[in-house]
Amino acid sequence: MRVQFTKMHGLGNDYIYFDCIANPDLIPNPEAVASGLSDRHFGIGGDGIVLILKHDKADFQMRMFNSDGSESEMCGNAIRCVTKYLCDHGYVGSRNVISIQTGAGILEITIRRDENGEFSSARVNMGEPRLKGLFIPVNIDKDTVVGEKLILPSGREYTMTCVSMGNPHAVFFVDEITDAHVLADGPKIEVHEMFPRKINVEFVKVISPTEVQMRVWERGAGETLACGTGASAVVVACVLNKLTGRKVTVHLRGGDLEIEWAEDNNVYMTGPATTSFEGVVEI
């Protein structure tokens, strides 16, 4: 069966998007499709696939599947791309606020437009961070997981802060971020027995009270150029450790995100989304 797709990215975090609004069964086996099409040599290439659907309790729904075929709860970069797709294809009209159902719940997105009324960026209410260890989930029964030790099989020891933004994150502050951190230890941390549902791993260098640098090893996808939920979790972790203020520019390998952990306890993420190309693929 031949189906149309749109390749999009948020700061280099790239997915293959399928418009399933008219036909929710367009992609019958998304786990297999994700692992096949995400291959950067034998497929289209990407960090996974995203299905765009209607929903009875929100304006729209997104389902996302990582490059290994596993379904993920939420991706901040992907939800901005979904918003741009909906704007570009006339699904939202002149509205500037929409709601999208995700695996992490219903999120509200504010659309920012240029002088021509076209999509320019999106501000996403990522919701309230979950900090209780067993809810993240982490095998630590505490109200917050801040400054906890993690020992790898190699004997290397880290200090971590854990946050859920609808999906689980472990944040590690380091003086300099290296490939050894991300590429060697990232995959080991992802599957550590401390994390019953695996975990997304962020290594962070604090530059100033308003600026940090991060790299991410994403659960089920490996290193990606950007991660919106990860950047959100990083700022929460920074505040919990008294390293930054509540409004921070996060420098990722693919570009910058503006993150605010507001006084209403919600985390707000602002950033761009880009269409790379469209095509038709046999699945």
C-alpha cells in the first residue's frame, strides 16, 4: 500500500508524519513501520514516526513510535511539528490555541504566526512536572529524586536528578559534556535496573542562571539533536538544584529552546518546527 508522508523536524529531532485524520487505520502496524522507515540507510530515515489523528476529547491526537518500534508518551519537538502541519494544511483555520491528546495527556499549544499569518513557532504547555520517584518511575520511594547516586556496571558513579514530563528523564550535571557521557554511558543508563520503564538521559552543562547546554540520549532512539520534554526536565532539574532561574535558554545540538517553569507549576516550551519534504512510500 502506498501512503503519503511528510518529513519534519524540530531542531533536528526528525520524524516521519502520517495524516490519519480522515483514516485512523491508515498505518495498521505502526511499530513495524516505525522501525523500518526510520532506518537512515534503507528507509526514509528519522527518529521515528508520528500519526496525526482526530480525538473526541481534544482537537487532535498524536501517537509517536520510536525508531526501535516502541511507542513513546510524548515528544515536545514532535508536537510542535504536528501543530505546524495542522496549520499548513488548513486544519486549524485562524485559531491560535489548540489542544492535542498525547500519551502524557491533553496539552495546549499556542500558535505564533508571522506577518503573513503563517506558522512561525509554537508555545507548548508541557504540563506540571512529576517529581515523586515511583511516579516517574524510578526505583526510589521519595517525594523528589534530587542528588541521588547512580552506579553503572563499570563502576562509574553519577549524581542524578529525575523528572517526569509525561515520560521519564534522568538529568546529570557535568563540567563538560563528552561523547563518553552520551554515547558510552547514555545507553547503559537508559536500561539501568533503577528505571523500570527505561529512561531518557540528559547531560547538562550550566553556563549561567539563564542558559544551559545539553545533550540527550533518548529512550528507544539513541542520541537525538533535540528533545523538548528533555529540555523541560532539565530546567526543572536546574531549579530543584538551585543552578538557574525559572526561565532558561537551552542549547541543544540542533538549536535552542526557550523553557519556563512558571509560577503556575506548568512548564512552557517555545521553539520552531520545519518541514523537510513530502513523499509517498510503500508500507
